[in-house]
Amino acid sequence: MADEPETQEQQQDRETVVYVYGMVPADVETDPEARGVGDPPAEIRAVKHDRVAALISEIPRDKPLGRPEDLTAHAALLDAAAAEVPVLPLRFGAVVADEDAVRTELLEENHDDFAAALDQLEGKAEYVIKARYVEQAILREILESDERLSQLREAIRGKPAEATRNERMALGEGIGNAIAARREADTAKVVDALSELGAQIAVREPTHEEDAVHVACLAETAKQSDLEDVVDRIAEEWSGRVDMRLLGPLAAYDFVVTQRPGA
């Protein structure tokens, strides 16, 4: 005789709930050493349905998530998986009652969409290119190319802030606009270079006023060395002007992130 479903009261009496990280192909084997969110972090398991599996772990019902360590663990697990297999990441904080709910409410109801998305991600991962202007270098570049701003800077040199308030505001605004214009041009240069590799591009908003480039791309992992060569070439060209970093492979957060269950 089949087990009867848990009642709402029985679910509430359970001490744990299930945290869901994302979806992977059903033939993926989980690493027995992998751990996820929570304190202490629990073992990662896979709940499977047909062609799709959800990566999960159990967490205490009465311990809310949100520590920096939880965010880091969520991303680290998905990024490690994305280096090996297609991954559909869920947003941080996806919790359901139990494994049956994962199977029926998440995997069964969305199976075809998840399977199609995983097929599209086969052999691909996200990479992020971050570049920040070297403050003194970009300031010198701007002042040397704009006589008006250079004159404003000289006009306030050595004078009290209150006496030159308007000039300082104008200088700050002019420099900000000049950085924004350079950011647009430099971002376009990187996007063009990445597009030549057949990568799908998502331009992110800057996170700092001196950001030069903040771009995510979905690229074939087999072309990672080509991607590194492109970034290295631009970084060498911008040496002393911009500091560049390439992050990845990562889960495809900017391209296929799914909502939390029930969202």
C-alpha cells in the first residue's frame, strides 16, 4: 500500500526543510564531499525526475539563512558544478517542504522547460570580465584631453573648499561624465572582442564609479583559453590604465536564472 502524503501538521512538525540550489542533468553524480548552506552545512544530494535533477540539501527549519557564508556556499556549489556540467541556478533562498515537493512541484511541473534550457547550456558556462580604472591614470588621461577641466583643476588648486564650491562641483561632474563616456567605449571594445568568439553577452551595471567594464558572457567552456587570450590582450593594451579580471567558469546567473519555487 502506498504511503499517504504528509498532512500540513506533519510537515510543520518536521525539523528540517529542503534547500534547492539548481537543476542539472539527471545523470550527474554528486560529490559525497560537497557541502552547501547552513550551519553546519549538510551533504548535497540530487532529487531526480526523468532527464532533470535538483541539487538539494536539508537545513534546519528554525534557522533562517542570510549569512554571508550562506551566499558564498550557494554560489560556490553552483559554480563548481557549472565547470563540469550544465547548471540552471535558482536564486538564493529557495526552500521547499521536502523531497517529494521538489520532485512534484518543481521538477515534474517544469520538466520540459528545464530539460530544454539544460540542453542549450550543454558545453557552456558564464564568465565575467571586470575592469576598473587606475584612479591616477584615468584622471590624468581625462585632464590631458579636456582643457576646460584642466583649467578648473588649476583654478581650485590650493584654495579653500568653500570659496571654490561651484568649481569643484563642476570639476567632479565633468570627470564623472568623462569616465562614463570612456566606460561606454571601453565596454563596447570588450563586447566586440567577446562577440568574435560567439559568446552571448550581458552588460552589467557598474558597481563602482571607477568601473571600466563589467560584462558577463555565456561561452563554450572548450573556448576558455581563447577567452583568456582575448582578455589578456586587452589587459596588456590597457596596462597601467585599467586593472582587469576574468572570473569563471560560473553558473549562468545572467542568462538563465530561474525563480524560487512558488515565486
